[in-house]
Amino acid sequence: MEETKLLRDIDEQTFSRLLFERPISQLHMRKVGILAGQHAGLKKVSDCYQIINILHHQAVLIAQANHKSHTLPADVFLEPTKNTQQVFANTDLALESLSECGYVVLGMDLEINSIWQLFLERLLSSRTAPIVFTNESIRLAKTSANAFLERTGDVYICDTKKILELIKYLGLTHNLLSNSGVLTKANTLKVLAQHLSAVIVCVEPTQIVAVDHNDLDTVVVMNIQNEQRLSIDSYFIALFVSLLSDVTAQNQNVVQRVALSVKLLQNTSMSGDFIQNLLRDLKNI
């Protein structure tokens, strides 16, 4: 492996080019799947939904049936069943709807219980397009690690604690600690990215470190200089925007798109409602 190249910033020209690749009409739109578990925060789902629409893509929302009373605009409400051969009564319909999506987002406050575990195992084995995992969905690897290993091109957005859990579930060795330096963290993320054939993004309150399995010699290391400490939710939305800005092949220049997402964070005020500030800024571009 060659000497590691650290990507610490992107210039304004690259920033503008990547952001303006987003679709300008429905001719280029993609379907994007969202999974909302029983305890999904309505604001989080709404923010995700709004961003998909602002970027001229089409959201496909799959939600548990209890959200019917919350007026969520779900395409499929997952209904319970007494049939032991089925996870939900309409599992097949939900999986068919998600099969048309360019991305599927896991982690909308999913409670990884036995029912969701079976559903997600079927989802992971039935689709080849990318899945975005966040902190909440990592626990699936505790009992279903093999399902992760059979995939390629997924995106993992986690803090260091969840990165360590994922490494443990996958049976990998490491020397990463919560207070490890950038190079130690980068080398650990490289091993994980290569093992999962995925993009690994480690989110900390003031820093992003990321590696793409397609470019293991480049590591994104960018600091967040803003009024508030960075959260997984705010970073997830920013990366989501950068990924959906791409109207060509998805998974292209993912390292640059991680840098783009950090630039979005640096340019957006975190005072008040960060997500609404970002939505406002996107509408004005």
C-alpha cells in the first residue's frame, strides 16, 4: 500500500462542481429508500424526506404500521403477522419497493429486534445497490455479520464507539482507542473498509475521518470549525446531500463527496435548527 494521502479540504471550484451535479429535472432523479422503525423520530424522517425532494429525487418510505397515526407519507406500512414464515405481512411488497432505489437509508432509529433482524437480513441479501448504515443499525452485525460481508459499496457513518463495536462483531483485530491519533484511526478504517468493501466515515464532535475501499491510499481528515459540536444526525444529512448531488454513477468520487459534506457543514450555521438552515441554503442555491 502506498503512502497515505490526507485530503484535508476541497477548493471552491470542486465544491461547486460536485454540488451542481444534482438533478435539475425528474429526468435524472433516482429513488431513495428510507426505513423508519417503530420509534423513528418524525423530524428526522421529515428532514430526510425534504432533502430528497429538494434534490429532485423521489423518496420511497417504508415505515412500521404504528406511524399511520402520525400522517407519515409512507409508500408501505409494515403490518404485523402471525405467519411464522413471514417477517411482516407485506415484507415482499416492501422489498420490491426498495429494490428500485439507488440508495436505502438504514438507521432511522431502528430497534434491532428479532423481527427487524430477519427483515434486514433479507434486505441485505436481496439488493446490490448501496445501503447507508448509521449508529443505530450497526448492532445488526452482532448476529448477522456474514450478511455484511457479502456486500460491496455500502456507506457506514459511525462514531468511534460504534466503529469499535463493528470491528468486534466482525472479529477483526485492531489497536484503535477512543483517543487514538489520526494515523492510527486512518489505518484501522482502511482495514475495515477493505474487509467490508465499503466506505467508512468516522464522525467525531470536531472531526471527520473517512476511507473508501476503492481508494485506500487517500484518507479524508477534515475538522469542523463551527459553533456547536458535530452530531451523527447532522453529518448524516450533509453526506446524504453530497451523495444525492451525483447524477452520474453513484459511488463515484466518494472521497470527494465526503469532503463536500464537511464543506457543507462548514458553510452552514449550526445555530438553531441546523437541518432547516441547510435546507434553506440548498433552496437558495
